[in-house]
Amino acid sequence: MYALRKIKKINPMITTATSSNTIANMREEEQSCTNPSCFFCNMKEPDSSLRRSGILNCFKEIPLTDNREHVLVLSSLWHIAMTHPDDPEFPSLGIFRCMAKLIYKGLNDRIWLLRDQNMYIPYYAAHVIGSYTMNKAEFAEMAVESGVIPPLMELLRGKISWVEQRVAVRALGHLASYEKTFEAVSVYEEEVVNLAMKLASTCLEEVYVEFVGVKNIDKRLKYHRDLLTRGVGDSEMEDRKAEEWASQLQCWSIYLLNCFACKERSLNLICRQIFLRDLCDMWGGLVNHASPAWAGLVRILCYSKYGRKSIAESKEIIENLCNLSRSSDDWQYMGIDCLLLLLTDQYTRYRVLEKIALFLIDLAELGSLGDRSNLGEAITKALLLDYKESKLKLKNQKIQKALQDIWNFKAERRKENLISEETLEERRVLVNLVKQEANHVFWLGEIEEALAKYTEALGLCPLKLRKERMVLHSNRAQCHLLLRDPDSAISDSTRALCLSNPANSHSKSLWRRSQAYDMKGLAKESLMDCIMFINGCMKAGTTKRVKIPYYAARMISKQMDATWLFSTARSKITSSSQVRKEQESDGHHESNNDELLQHGEMTRMMMENKECLSGLSTIIEEPNLLVKEGSWRKVDQRARRSSKAFVARSMSVKFA
């Protein structure tokens, strides 16, 4: 009965996924079906033993026969695997061996692959393998015993297209994540690691060149378009879905590398400086919030001595870790973890201390962050490790002074435990008086004098008065902004956000740090802070309709364009457009197929057989599982519609 319920769920999907002629043919065949190996008839069999026997025969017969309905069977199996990945029925009946044979058939028989709708079959076969091995180690063992790794490796090598590479790297990542099946993947260790590194580094450019950058829809592969949008979307929807899939391809490639890095395997390959430099740009984008991308791999590398040594030598990685640690990114804690691991290793400590000390000092008063508590204390302890020795080794006087300040801060915290409530209240009144003076001179336009007054107030303010100190740091950040000093503005804004409760929740500081990051050209960090600022505005709204400040909406629009997943690929293509125009002017016109830019042999054959593919029916693809429907999307739409210029409203942001 359970299988009968599943087939009832499949039927609507099959109906949606086929043309009207195909539906009519299916109905006629359903009424007079005499094929004992018909998958759909066997699924409807009420006798469980007969149903299992029939499905077992189906899985044996499908790779050996050529039937137009096989693609419908595969799409149905994909739907079942995605919705019931822990159900042991199909894995126990030989589905993995069937999928492996189908992938091989597509790779070895290209005439068959390009006939009817068979182009979809290798994609769905690899997707079924990945879905069933996602949660269950025993299913992964069955898959390996059924010989799925060699055909998946062929897809990973790019024998068809990037769409099949996406599901192949996903399936191999699941297989490599289990102890008992890891060794089967590691048979191809060097090749797998090199391919995953290459995919992670180049997949965005490839997807842009082969799909997103192809503005003439007729020149995009039809079955790619159908898979991406279920055959009912326009070019905008195709681009949006392609962005999601490209992000997944990159993140799943990094996940496959994680499986080797956590076992300290192939670190000599993964830790190449050229790859670490590329890794910094692999942040997943807003379309793949579930993956820590580069930060997750770097943290795993930091758990090993060899990895820490390589990370400490990468200037780009250290800079990105420092920026991540002072951001409102979900993976902020990973950046802090990596920096602490580098600081507590005596071999890497003095290689990175001068580069990261000022960044971590701003986080010394950080309380809880997610499920981590007392992070500020851990940071202070790591910074002051071997404090006297550090003062002798460090040549930078600014860093020496900063460490001295953090040492004094720690001592002052102990002393304040003895301050009486009466004394504390007197200090609060005094601090407020100085702050009011600072506010007054600020509004008179004396920014430097206001900055000095806020600094004076901070010197008088006890550490226990966290809210008052948060406001002072935030107001001082505003002064730094007006004085065009973004580094100091980021430092003060970060300190204010560490003092907020919960951390990173003070809206004014978020907006000020977003502006400061924008001044420095750090679009991703600016975007994250601006999104958090807008979310805070929405939560603070008393009505259902919240008015978003247009200057924040414009900032979102600006930074989303700068951080678009394909922005780098787009700039490369744009820079090479002049060369192509010159070639065209000289009469060196390329063919329509070549305009898709560097397709592989399989892709060229698909374009040559374009007429065969043009009639492919729509196949339903999985829902957008990884995209969080956030309010920032509406904000971006609002920003893009706005015709007003972006005006810095620094003076209009009220001080607390």
C-alpha cells in the first residue's frame, strides 16, 4: 500500500512533465499495457511480493531496452528518492546498479543519448544515487558495491556537461563522507581532489560562458533550460536558477574537498597557494546560505599543522578571515575560530599576530555568538598568550600598544568588580554629560572636537556600562565616517556591535559599518551589514507595511550587483568582447555553435543534433531547497525600481 501511495504522488508530476500527445499515448498504453516489466504497472501491483519482484525485473531490464518512457521512470524515481531518501525498498531491489548502467549507456552510446528524451537520463540517474546516499551509510555501501563510482567519475570529468558534473560531485561527496565508503572514493584520490579544485575554481565562469552569458535563448541547450525551470520559465528565471546551481556546484566541490581535508589527505594539493587565493572568492553567495563554502574548508585546514602553516602563508586568506571575523555573516564564528587556531599554534602565532591583532582586539568584548559563549574571553586569552615574549618579538609599535591596551582592559575588568553601585551611578551621570557635549559640538559641525569628546567619555565609562559604551563607540564611528577614516569607523562599529545584545543587533552601527566597508570596496561585508540593518528596521516596525530607507535600498542594489555570483566571469567576457569584435570586422566570423564558447565534444554533438533535442518535453526538477526567501529580495526589487541617486545621509542619522 505504501508503494501505491507513492505512485499516486508520481502521477501528477508525470502529467505535468509531458506534452498532451505523450499523455494521450500513455493513457492508451495504460489501458492495454502488456509489458510485464512496466514500472508503473508494477508499482500499482497490490501484492507486495509480486510488486517487489516486478520492480526488481524493471531495474534489470531498463538499461537493456530502449523505451521512450524510461525518462518518465527516471523522473519518478528521482521524485521518490528526493522525498523518501531513507526508504530501503528501491536500494534493496538494485536501483544503484540500474543507475550506474544507465550512466554508462549515456556515456558510451551517444546516438541513444541524443534520441528522444534520453539526454535527461544520466542526470537523473546520478541525482538518484546522490539522494539515496545522502543520509544512510548502508545505502552508500550498497551503491559502492553496485559500481556507481566509475560512472560518476566519468561525469565528474565533464564527459557530458556541467549539469551532470553538479549531481556527480554531490553523489561523490556523500559517498566520501562515510568511513566505510571513503576508501572506495579515495582510490581516485589525486584525480578527485584535482577535479574538485578545478571545478570549484572554474565552474562559475563555465556556467556563465555556456549558459547565463548566452543571451540568445535559442542558443542555450534545451534540456538544460527544461531542467532549470521545469520548462515553464523565461530567461530571467533560467538565469536565477543557473546561479543557484552554479553556487551548489562550487559548494559541493568544496564539500568533497572537505571530506579529504578532515582526514588530512591530499593537503599538499588542497593547500597550494594559487588555490587558496582562488578559495577566498568562493563564499557561496546569497543563493546558498546553507553552505559555509570557503570558510568551512579553511577551518578544517586550520585543524592540522600542515594546513595552519599554509593558511598562515596566504595573505589573501588571512585578510578574508579578518574581515569575516568583523562582519555580520552567518559564518563569522568560523573566521574567529580559524584566527584563534592560528594564534594558539606557536609555529604560526608570530607569522599572523601583527596582521590579525587589531581585528581581534575589536572583538574582545564579544559575548555569545550563536551557540558559542564567552568568545571575547577566549580572544583575549589567545592575544595575551606569551604576552611578555610577544612584546619583545613584535616590532610594530601600534600592535604593541594595542596588546598593552588589552592587557590593561583585562586588569581593569577585575578592578571594576569592587566598584559600588553608588560610584557606578555617579560615573554614568558624568559620562552622559560629556556625551551631550559631544553631541552638541557634532551638530555644530565640529567633527574632530566631537570625536575627542566621545573618546573622553569612553575613557570615563566603566566597562560594566555596556549600553552606554555601545552608543559612544557607535557615535564615534559616525565621526570617523565623516572624516573619511573607514578603518577606524569599522573598528568602532564592530566594538559597538559586540556590546549589543544580542551581538550584531545595533541597527545604527550596522549601517555605519556598511558605509565604511563600502568606502573600502568590501562589497560583501557591506552587503551583509546592510541586510542586517534592513532586517532590524523591519523588526522595529509597528505596522505590517514597513518603509525601508531608500539610501539603504540603494546600497543593497549596489552591493548585490558587485557581489553577483557571475560578476568576475562577466567582467572577463566583457574585456574579451573587443577582441571578438575585431575578429568579426576582419571577417573571422564564428559559427553559431562556437558562439557558446568552448563546449566539450558532447556539448558540440548536442548542438549539432539540436533538432532532436528541440522537442524534449518538460521534466520537473527539484524545488529551490537552499534559497531562503528573505526580505532582502523585496528590498532589492524596490532599490532597482528607484530612480533616486544614492545620497549619504550621515548627518540625518540621529545620535542616541
